[in-house]
Amino acid sequence: MYLEFFILIADYFKSLNKRVALYEWIFPLFFGVCIFTILFYGENSSATKVFKDNSINLLGILAGFSITIITILTTGHSKNLENIKKKMTTVKIGKNTISLFQLLLINFTYSVILETFLIIFCLTYPIFLSNFIVPLIPKIVIFSVLVFLIVHVLLLTIRNLTDFYLIITRPEKKANA
């Protein structure tokens, strides 16, 4: 089985700092816990189906968008893109310090992988629900984890887009004549 994508996922986690972990992991976790609490103590969970169905569309659009940005990063030839390939970050993966280009590529590719797995989950989960008896608490837990991961993907996308915007809009340095 093809499992090399775990290398990329590990690289993503190695690149995290405390501020990013708080933004991309702790806040979505808090949000997921709030959703769990609302569903556990609430009386109506009909909105969960609408959320799940809309999630598939949202994730598909985000995956396509992230793939487009990866294409721009890997095929673009602007001065700014060339500069980020040379600009080193403080992030180390193994013994190597990675460039800003590598960091962006890790973040966008991680995003595509996570979005793909979430789409697969959203498509297959109803099959399990319709063929197996699943108690309410596990359903609520699974839905809360889904919300957590989707909020995580959305915040990751915001960070990725901000980084990409700042790189693309940065004024190019002109060579001295």
C-alpha cells in the first residue's frame, strides 16, 4: 500500500510552531468540543446532514484551489517565486533547514491530502451509517471530529493564502544597472 504521504504529514507537523499550532489546531479543537457539547445536550441534530453535504462541496473546491496554487508555485518563474526558493526559514526537518518555498509546498500539499481524505470520509460515512447500527455518542464524536478537521483545513487555507499573497504581492527587487 502506498503510504509515502505520511512523510509529508510528518513534515507538516515538524514545521509547526506554537503560534501556528494554537491557530490551526487548538482553536479548531475548541470549536469541535463546542459542537460536541451542543449536539450532546441539544435536541435537534438535523443540521449535521446539511453540514456534511456542504462539506463535500467546500472541500472539493478547496482541494482544487490548493492544487492550482501548488501548480503556480512549481511552474511559476516570477522573481518573487525564485527568491522564496533561496530564502531559508528557521524550520528544520531532520538536519536540513527548509526554504520558504518548501514550507509553502509542504503546507499546501498537506492541505490537499487532508481535504482528499475528508472528502472520502464524507462520501463513505453515510454507507456505514445506513448499514450498521451506530449509537448516538459515537455519531456525535465522529461529527465533532469532522467539524474540527474542516475548521482546521479552513484556517490552514487562510494561512496558506495569506503567505501566498504576501509573496506574490511583494515588490520585486530590480537589478542595479
